[in-house]
Amino acid sequence: MNLEIKTKNIHKNDDDNNNSNNNNAIIRANFNQAKDSQNSPLLNSPLVIIIHGFKGFKDWGFFPFLSAELNKKRISTLQINFSHNGVGKNLFNFDQLDKFKDNSFSQEAYEIEQIFNYIVQDPDNTFQNVDKKRISLLGHSRGAYSTIVAGSRVTIEKAITLAGISSLPDISPEQEAKWREDGQHLIENSRTNQMMPLGLNLLEDILSKKEFFNQSMKNFSKPLLIIHGDKDPTVPLESALKLNKTVKGSTLETIENANHVFNVRHPFKNSSPELDRAIKRVISFLT
């Protein structure tokens, strides 16, 4: 089931929103209801919210496959696109770079809280067969920030990070000055060959939220499973070690020979032994 959840740009005031495209901020999601042996909706099924990372989206690579594998084990899933992740109605292309530029860590954590509240309040009875006391978060890469921060603010059951970050990037004074002067910092998407703008909202978060994120990890009290590849060049294994050390009672699962995306690509064709091992561990943690 496809869903659209209205949200807002937390960095804009009401007057700004009324005069910009940001008042059209929409979280697009796929709700995949677990079924019983008769292919009927499973009553009181647990739910996992799958959170993409930087330059990610809900239909990227292994996310649909992960969702389907969880559904087979009677776990419902919600794949989400953050409203400012840069992907619009087409669902596969970065055609909203203006929104991508306005995105931030704070925006994404806010939206996870909004999604959680939407599920619990369930205005359209979409989640009537979900056990709302058994909602878990699963964040890939940068999605670990929202998993930890939002997961500390709402009543989730469990949390999982896949190749998750445990700190915010370091920015030199020279980089900061250039970023502010230009009003943006451009990064290349090697898959699409697009130059993607990072705006000042993200810069302010990076500069101001480092200790906040660290404190959120220290305060995190829900069961946390940390899954990380030992050959991850994007977010090195040291990140998982820090997360495991900082979050009391967390469990670390290292996947040998796995890279940042567990050795699969987009578009997704086949799973890999490394991804299979990661998903198997996710399922055992949740059931």
C-alpha cells in the first residue's frame, strides 16, 4: 500500500512555507502488511520502519528485498522516503534537488517522530492489524542518526542499524567559510553523475549536533542491534565499534567481507551471502 504523509520543513517559518515549494513536503511510504497462512492480514503483527541513508530512497537496492524477507517472517514493514531526500513522485530519480538542499539531520529525525505518531494515531485505520507496542526502527548509514535520536523520543520496541554512522562529519574552518560563502556545498552522486547541493541547514546541524548525537547514544535505552561490514569503505567498522561502546547493552554483528551496501547494487538483481547473513540476523533479533 502506497502512503503519503504530509509534513513540514522545520527550518522554515509559516510565512516561508506559504511562499515556497516546501509547503508540499510529503513523506512517501510503502506499507507492507504481513500475512498469515491464508494470505489474510496478520493480526497484531510487529512493524519495522525502514529508514534510508544519505542519497538513499525507499526503493533503492536491497530495501524492497529486505522488506519482503521480513514480511515472509510475519513482520510488517514501512519503507519511507524522507520528504527532503530529493526523490519526488517518480520514486526513483533525484528530481527535487531544491528539497535535497534544504534537508538536515534534524529534519529527518523530526519526520521519524511524525511517522511514528501517524502510525499510533492511525487516522485511516491503515495500521489496524499492527501491534503498536511492537514498532521498531531500522536505519541504514545516515539513517542511524534518526534511529537513535527519534528512537529516544518515541516508544519503540527495538532498533537496528545497518552500516550506521556514530558521529557527524568534521568540518574545517576553511570548509565552513566556503560553504557559507557559496550557500551550499556540492557533492557528486557517482551513480547518477549529478552534483547534489548540501545547504546551510545541514551545515548548522553538523556544527551544532555532534555532542547532542553522542549524548543521544549514551541515553538510548532500547535493545539495539548494530550490523556492519568489516570492508565498509564509506562508514568504516570503527563507527560500529563506537556505537556499540556508547550504547549500553547494544549488540554488534560484524559481517565479514561486506561493504557499505552488503555487496549488492542498484538496481537490485540478486542478494549476496553478506546481505543474506545480515537479514538473517535482523530476523532473529526481531522474533
